[in-house]
Amino acid sequence: MKEPNETCPDIDIIIKELDSTSDELGNIVNITNSISNIVSNMYSDMEILRQANEELRSYGNYWRDEYKNLEREYSMCESLN
């Protein structure tokens, strides 16, 4: 009967590869979480920008209406002269 080969070194190599893969997966998870946080913050920033745009639009509409009112008043005054 033939003596079996020693398998412990092979097992050690596989365990090291599994540990390395596990570490790499942990890094991937950390990177994925970081990207997720960045994207979430960007959504939040975009909503802040949306609010600022709405305020700017409202401000512009107010002054456009004021201008139209003044223009109407001016036209009425000119027609009286």
C-alpha cells in the first residue's frame, strides 16, 4: 500500500486564499457603503438645489409681475397725458 501524500500544506494554502478573499470582500463592502453614502448625500444636495431653484423661480416671478404692473400703470399714466 502506498503512503498518502501530506495534505496539510494544501489545506493551509486554501485557508490563506479564503482569508485573502474574505478581506477583499470586506474591502468591497466598505467601498460599496462609501459609494452608497456619497450617492445618498448627492440626492440630498440635489433636493437642496431644487429648493433653491424654486425660491429663485418664485423671486423671478414676483419681479416679473411687479414689472408688468408698473408697465401697466405707466401705460395708463401715458394715456392720460
